[in-house]
Amino acid sequence: MPHNRWKEVRQGTLVTYLRAARGRPNLTIRANCLADRVAIERGRAVGVHWAGADGSRGLARAATVLIAAGVFMSPAILQRSGIGPAALLARHGIAVAADLPVGRNLTDHPGVPFLFRIERAAGTTGRFFAANWRGAAMDGPEPWWQTHPFPVDEDEGVCGLWTYLCRQGSRGTVEIAGTDPAQAPVIDLGLLSDTGDVDKFADAWEANRALLASAPFARHNARWIEPAGAIRDHVPATIGTAHHQSGTCRMGRDPATSVVGPDLKVHGIDGLMVADASAFPDTIMHNLNLTAYLFGEAAAQTIAGEAA
């Protein structure tokens, strides 16, 4: 199974893109600073106000401003800039530059563990992430869920099957709690707010039960620890996140339901773009980082083309 590693070093954007660009004369890295808000003049982004850890403040001016602060902080920066739901901005005394659904449509791959005991569990049980299992395609070409094993206690023979939803129906929100850039936003993942998600987990539970009843597991006396009772009680009690959040600055053509267009440009504000997982129009079915790189590449091509 391919991984983005080289000599066991994960090839993230720091060790690839950024290190390769450090020597460029047109790159300035301002460390230990927070992006506060976008400076907007006559409907156009002209720079970013920043706050330093030492109390210093400044304005970095630019012909194009690109926000890539992630699914939680990109919407926070935009909201502090006056780009977001009008009611939220009014609550914090922020003048509205663009009334857009910034911070809405937060989605994820929520997951639930199913624990079991098995005799002679190997120390590597659950460590091979390649042992993925996806359910049958249900609505169109997509499966509802994906399961992979994980170790819990090799001495006690406790293992688990962790099941994620490939695409949830529930949606959460990200909202600023104030105008201070150092203040964390309020994050509501909204897990299980769509009851159809529980139905998908129930389908996965039946499939996992059938798996544990199969001959290879039966030969090792595999038996469930929980849930012994109703799956609809187990799911809300144990649900967690895959940390695959996306969608808070959603891409689309309609400003009523999206924040950026297909070109990643913010609706109604010239010279402003968003390029990270917050701009995904919907969750993808697996890990997000390669798709996030693609959004960065697309934004770079747009900016380079306009500068040519």
C-alpha cells in the first residue's frame, strides 16, 4: 500500500514544498505570529493583519491573499474579517463585508469501536492499516462505512474493529468566540445530528458480527465484549472523530450555500482565495491530505496564471 514516506520520514508540506522554497527571495516566513484578519478595502482583499507573540502587530500587504489555515482556523480568520454569517458577525460587533455561510457544513468521518477478545492475539494485530474493509455500495457507487482492526491489549487478547462512515449526513459548525485571534473558535462537530448516520453504523455492526462469526475468527474463539445490547445506545456512547474534517469554507457556485467558487475565490471579495480542506465541497471517502495538496496546486496555478 503506497504511503507518502521517504526513508520513513513523512513527506508533508514542510519537508517538501516549504523547504524547497525557503531560499526564494520572494518568500518571507513570519514565525510565531497569528493571522488575525484580512484587510479589505472597497471590496478587495489587500493584505493580512497579523499579531506577534511579543505583542507586535502589522499588516502584510499582497495583490492576492490566500488563506490556508485549515478547516477550523480558515473560517475563524474570515469571520474576524467580516466574511461570514451576518447574525454571527453582528453578535461580535463585526461589520459585514460578505454574508456567506463561513463555518457551516463541517463534516468528518465519525467512527465507532467494536471490541472483542480473541485467543493468541498477535502483537501486530490491528497495526496493518492496509487491512481495510469497506461495506457494499449502498447509495449509488459508494459504501456507507469502512472498518479496520486496531490493537487494545495483546496480553488480554483484546482487539477492536474501528468503523468509520465514508460520508456522513450530519453537519457541524465553526464559529469565532470573539475578535481576539488567540481565542480558540467554538467547534461543534454535530455528530449524529442526522439520524441516518446511526442507520449506517447499525448496518456496519451487522456486517462486523458476521465477520466475527466466520470460521477464521471462530477457530480462535473470538467473542464480542460490547455492545451486547442495542447498537443505537453504543454508537452515541462511543463515537469519535477520524480528524478528517472538511467543508467549512465550502466550494460551490451559489453564495447562499458556499464560500468559494470552483476557482477557490471567495464570493464577493476580490483578491481573496481559500485553499485547504475547508474548501472541499463535501467530504472525500478517505484521508484528506493528498487532496488538500491538490487544492494548493490548483490555487498556485491560478495565481501564477494571473500574474503572468
